Amino acid sequence: MHQSATIKDVALKAGCGVATVSRVLNNTGSASPEMRSRVAAAVKELDFQFSEVGRSLQSSTTRTIGFVVPSIANPVYADALQGAQEVLTSSGYQMLLICTNYSPESELSAIRTLISKQVAGIVLTVSDAERSEGLSIIRNRSLPHCLLYNNAPVSHESWSVDDEAAAARVAQAFSENLHNQTGFLALNFNKSDRARQRYEGYCAGCKARGMKKPQLLEISEDFEDLTMKLKLFLRENPSITGIFASNDFLALAIVRSARKLALNVPRDLSIIGFDGIDVGLMVEPTLATIVTEPKMLGAGAGRTVLSFINKTEFPKPPSADQTFNFRAGGSLAYLGAESSDDGKITPFPSSFDPTN
Amino acid sequence: MHQSATIKDVALKAGCGVATVSRVLNNTGSASPEMRSRVAAAVKELDFQFSEVGRSLQSSTTRTIGFVVPSIANPVYADALQGAQEVLTSSGYQMLLICTNYSPESELSAIRTLISKQVAGIVLTVSDAERSEGLSIIRNRSLPHCLLYNNAPVSHESWSVDDEAAAARVAQAFSENLHNQTGFLALNFNKSDRARQRYEGYCAGCKARGMKKPQLLEISEDFEDLTMKLKLFLRENPSITGIFASNDFLALAIVRSARKLALNVPRDLSIIGFDGIDVGLMVEPTLATIVTEPKMLGAGAGRTVLSFINKTEFPKPPSADQTFNFRAGGSLAYLGAESSDDGKITPFPSSFDPTN
DNA sequence: AATAAAATTGGAAACGTTTCCAAACAAGTT
DNA sequence: AACTTGTTTGGAAACGTTTCCAATTTTATT
């Protein structure tokens, strides 16, 4: 790989000092028109571009924001990154992305790496915000940062869904549709404080509405055995009429499993999901779920870090109850009179109902 | 933000020269045990970390690979990035990510930015590989790089699906199921050479099998008017029995639209998608589609760039026909005898068939 | 004890920028 | 003609590393 031209090469070709080249190209300080055109010519001829490395060393700051997320493949984070990306790009910043694959151990090294690369700020999702070593390092160095999908004690340093409140809203939805005993379906329960918070919020919500304590159905990485697990789960808890899945993929998977067990959703089993991915609207029955806005959150976290850097006013994160919305859908049945009462929630399958 | 400690601070605290600190910490050259422990103590006390910026300036290389993709939110790219990320991380490299939002104009500036940040290599998806200015710059500088989802003349510098062959395979599937006249549904047709290649491959495939030339149904960003468009489309082309959607989301959307028009999928209209996202297996009917492996491709592209850098042997991309697989599904009907003949392709809806 | 060989150490240059400062020059003003 | 003022210019230091090289110290050999 042949070496890039440096400012020295340009100065040589233009017959001036490096200081002059720097001034001309950055439009800082004065220069004669004659000089300007000579520099311009040299730049063109050499296809010169500044080395950001040299600049960063001198200015001791990079135009780079570090991101630490558990996964890129998970659409929640992908969307959040997309939102952040757009904000960053329009401010001339770039995104240095590290993925922890849900492994808490790699969080710390990710953060150290970002620090040594001298990122101007960090947006991060950790497995446990209360006791993250990486996070304390960031705070110690007072590096501009913002949590994403973790709740922070200080409001302005976190953009996140209020998982507990959202889960309680799910309990409310079940309760309003006269469900009493439900289950909670989780994956990776121990690897993230988010799943736990959803469970706790859900339990609290059920309790507050006089419902039975939800039963926990936990599964491993592969969905393979989900159908069998569901079968056993329903056998052990025969009075369960609904399941809250901690994300929409799990919700769709459990719908499929129910179908395999000859159960009709929602007549025999109602399902509510979490996240609000678009696909939920395309399936039949449509998926009742909590709708969140990952893109907005990612963009917010990005803007927060930028305003730390630029010392401008912080964007205001949405208040707790504005971080999500409940979306009704065909996968949630009303357990009252057998005849449907509002035409919207259908106790009978509506798969090929053209009006839907 | 308080300044980080530098190697000078460490040298001062340990009472030695900076050269010694560098040698000790990098384990290059010799040092007395006594010296080693003094340096270690100083490092610990100051929480010292090397500045990669200083290192990069000196070594004129960064441990960073640049990525240019059209979108992060699109699960195809998200998965590819995930795959690449894992490869990079295990080799101690980081990912600098720039997203072009399908705008060809921003490709060039993205690439310039990456070059000025002195990335060690670039993985990129461009809108048109044949005439990408950014790509020629990269080639001119002989920067380690690899195309992703673009086909390159030189085989080892590209990891991609063979869109034409895959689309032809779709034509084969339709043909084998006795469909004769079909449609091709595309979004952003003009913004990417991939959609075009799929269309061309599909047309060629249909022709080769004696099917009628596929009609083009093109839609804009929002899916809002899709149902209406489909209605008009089918009115104008009443003999159409199947639609090839250029990605799975479009496929799911068109299934929904068909449902809204009181059409039964697959009895009245068969659908084949492209990409093979997991959700396709969870919906009812399951989606017939071309399955690709974005993660594998992303990982491959990452490995290719790394082997450029390390001058090791290139990983071999899969041969054209190994880049995809056709997956049968309930959304494709056999148009032969009304009674089903192999029990797999069901001409009648099987939504609540417990055996499915 | 004298010498050779090996190990340990630190100074200084280099990487590509920006910016301070002083020098050189041009153009007015007496 | 002798100033002042203002504009244009380039040298040099600094940012944080690595590495070459020479100087010093230790160890081994005679």
C-alpha cells in the first residue's frame, strides 16, 4: 500500500511551509490568493487528505463516538444504532462499534479499548448498570457518555424504556381482558437486568390487579425445544390463559409452538409480546405487544453524548410512561362473553377474515 | 474531563525513561525484574493505558476496519455486521461503521472519511460496484478491502449472494409448481444493483423455463398504499398466480395485503420471498423463500480483509450456487390437481392444521 | 584483576498535525 | 524618507508513541 501524501508533501509541492498549508486548508489565518491557489493545486495533484491520526494527536480528541451493545443482530439494537448513526453523521462524527455478545466480561475490555482509542464519548448498554466496572471507569474519567436501555440514577445520562412500567402495562392489558393466571416467557434471563426488570414489573403489575403470580417459563438459546417446553408448562399450569413473552420474536415463536400443539391463539392461549417490531402487524393474528422506539432512543443517546461534548443543553429523554405504548392485537382474547363484544378482539380465529 | 496519564507520567513515577516503559509494557527488549515491578506499580497507580492515537501515528496503522453499509436497521446488514464483528474482535480489531442510508452520494464521503481515519482495511457495500468512485480510490491506494453483497470481477475481493442465480431458482420453483405468469415486487429498485440483478435473473429464469415475462410491481418507501397497488396490479394482470418479493419483509407485507383483499395465500396467490429471515418460519403459512446467510458473508468479508492485512491466504468465498438455498413453504401452492399430492404443498389453507 | 560479552537503560528522532511567535514584506501616514 | 500599521509567511514546539543507537551496568571468561 503506497503511502498517503502528508502536509509536508503538499508544502513542498506548493513551495511554502507546512503552517501555511494548514492555514489555507483549514481557513484559519490569512493567505494570499496566489498562495491559496498553489496549495489547492498541490492538494489536487497529490490527492491529499489530512490524517485524522495526526490531528487527533495534536488536538487530543477524535471525532468518534464509541458504542457498546450486546448484539447487532438484535433488531432493537440495530434500530437504535441506526438512529444514533444518523445523528452522529449529521454532526460529522463516526461510530466505533463494539459488541459484547451478552457477555458481561467483555464489557470492561470493550470500554478500555474505546478509551485507549480516545473516543470523544461513549454510548453503552451494560448487563447491570448498578455494578458495572466499566461504567465507573467512564465516570471517573468524566468521559462524555450515555446509557442506552439501562436506567441510570441521573436522568440525563440514560435513554431507555421503563421496563417495569411497560411490563405492568401488559399486566393491565391481561387483567382488562379478564385473564387471571399467566406466564412469563424469558430468554437469557440471567444475562441482562432488562429481562429481570420486566419480570419484576410484570409480577408487581399482576399483584396490583389481583391476578395470580405469573409462572416463569425460561428457555435456552435455541428455540428448538420450545414446543415441548410449552407443552409441559401448560400441563403443569393448566389454568394459564395467556403468556407475556419478553420480546416479539419469542412471542412469534410461542405462537408457532401453540399452533403445533393444536392450540388456537388467542382462543386457547393469548400472547403479548414486547418491542413492537413491524412484523407483528403482518402476521395473523396480529401481535398484541408493547411498542418501543429503539431508533428514537438511540438517536437520543447519541445527541446526549454530543451535547456533553459541545457543552450544549441536554436533550430531554421521554418521561417513563412515554417510552412505550401498548398495541392491541389479535393475539389477545377477551375472556368474557363468548360472543365478541367490540368486534376488535376476536375470541375466535380470524385468520382469513378479509376485514382484518 | 481530566487528562489521561501518558507514558511520560509513568516514566516519571517509575523513575526511568519512556523507552524503558515502552519496552516493559510491550515486552519488547530486556528489562530488569526490579524495573518491571516499578513500572507495573506506576501503571497501576496512574491507571495508565496506551493511547492508540500516539501508537497509530508512530506505526502508521490502526487496528480498525471501516465498514460502509446502506443500513444498519436492515437485518441482512445487521446480521452481516454481527458476523464480521465476531471475526474482528477475535483478532483484536475494531469496527468503524458508516451508514449511507442507500444514498450513493454519501458513499464517497464515507470512504474518504475512513481513509483519513487511517483504517487498516475496508469492507463495503456500494450501490453500483461497476462505477463506484469510492471503490476506485480504495483500489488506487491498494487499501485492503472486500466487497459485501456486491459482485466483484476479482473473486477473492467480494462476498456476496449470487442474486441472479438465486432469482432464477425462484423462477424454477414457480415453474415446478406450474405457475406461468408471475410478478416481481421491488422497493428502491433504482438505488441498488442488487434489486436489478434479482429482476434480471428472474426474467432470465422465467424465460428459460418458458414462463411469461414477469410483471414489475414497484413500490415506494412506505408500505401504506401496498394493498391498493396490489389490487390495481392484479386487475391489470388477472392471470398472475404468484409474486416474487425481493425481500422477506416485502413478502410478508404482500401476504398481509392479499389477506386484506380477501385473497387466500397460497390458493389465490403464491408468494416467494428473499433473504430467509427466521420470522418466515413462524408465520402461517410459512414463507417460501431464498435463504441466505448474511452472518457468514459478513464474517467472510471480515476475514478476507484481515488476511490482506496479515498477508495470509484468503478465505475462499462460497461458489455461486452455495450462496443461497431455496426453502419451500406454505406460501407457494402447487397448481396441479386440486387434491394435494405430496402433503407438503397445500393448495388449501392449513392455518389451524395441528400437524403443521 | 583485566577484559570481553551480554544485558539494561535512556536520549533523541520520527510519525502528521496545529498553533504560537517572530520575521518579512506591503501599504499607508506623517 | 522615516515611521506606523497590517498582512502574509515559515520555523519550531507540542501532542504520545516506538525504535535506533550509544552509553552504562552487570555478568562471564580468562
